[in-house]
Amino acid sequence: MRVVEQFLSINGEGPRAGELAVFVRFQGCNLRCGYCDTMWANEPDCAFEERTPEEIDRSVRALGVTNVTLTGGEPLLQPELPALLTLLLRDGALRVEIETNGAVELAPFCAPERRPVFTMDYKLPSSGMEGAMKTDNFALLRPEDTVKFVCGSQSDLERAREVIAREALVGRCHVYLSPVFGSIEPAEMVEFLARHRLNGVRLQLQLHKFIWDPNKRGV
């Protein structure tokens, strides 16, 4: 598996924001979003370490932290991901979260006996990638999962509101609106939530970008 970095930090976003987590970041992505903040990990010439699922499992467990986040890039593109999930989830000691871009089918990773938690993006118009979204994934979401809408404009906010209503996401899973860093003011997003009475939808700011330099890696 192509690992570009592994580090211990806090979850910067999502229901476990502020909690310790082990992050494993994989190389490569099938999308090219205009606002991507980890584009370096998507480049074909990005340096990576080839590691087996067994090696990753051992290194994660050695850290003694129970939250594990698999991210990228796009982690679902790693051919050996099912084997890694089997190892990480085998005893129920770890909460394994996969951050996925919404353009890969979730079904192959939803074994009923043990299943990771998904944080799934829905790419809005400013990303340039909305046409790649696999909308069948919505039917597979559970209450512990999250759909994240990264918004860069009022048009993005309006589109997010349409998708939230169309898919009846509130009550089915966590729903977050997150700003494209530097492109839209969070206050605008609060005003939008209030204007449309979007109960059950949360504004999310990425904690790690306030604690550290927004471009710092390994945090």
C-alpha cells in the first residue's frame, strides 16, 4: 500500500473533532478538486513508502490510540484496503474512519459484520468534480457516518441545501458544511444556516488549520 505519511494528531473535523487519532495517508486520487489542500499527495511523483496491511496494522496499534483515520488522496483506491480493514477491525478495539471523496463506490467496503465509519464528501460546483459523485452511496450511510459539503460560494451553499433535502440526510447521518479555507467567510455560512433554518446541519471549521500553519503537513 502506498503510504505517504503516518502521524499522531487530533481529529481536525467531524464528530470526533479534538480527539486523538492516528492518521494514515495514502498516495493518489481519482479527482482533481480546485481547492484540494493535499494535492501533493495526489501527484504521480509523490514520494511514498510501500507497506503491507500487516505492517500498517502493527504500527497503528503500537501507538495505543483507538481512533484511526485512513485518508489521502483517496484511500478506497488502494487494492489492499479490504485486507487492511479486516486487520484493523478484527477485535473491535479501534474506531476506523475512512475519509472518501464521494467518487468511489462504498458497497465493497460495507461488510455487515464489521464496517468502518465513513466521512464522505459531496463535491459541489466550485470543486469542478460534482459530475463524478456516486449518489448510490447515500443509501449505504448509517447514523455514525458523515457527509461533508466543502463550500466556496453562496452557489455551493444552495446546492448543498438541495442535496441535503433530496437525499433526506438529516437524521440519516451527520451533515457538515465546511468552508473552502480563505474563499468564504464562516459568518456567511452561519447566516445561510439561519436564513434557511437548516436544523441538524453543522458548520465545521478545520481545527488543525487554526492550531498550526494551514499548509503544515503531519498534523
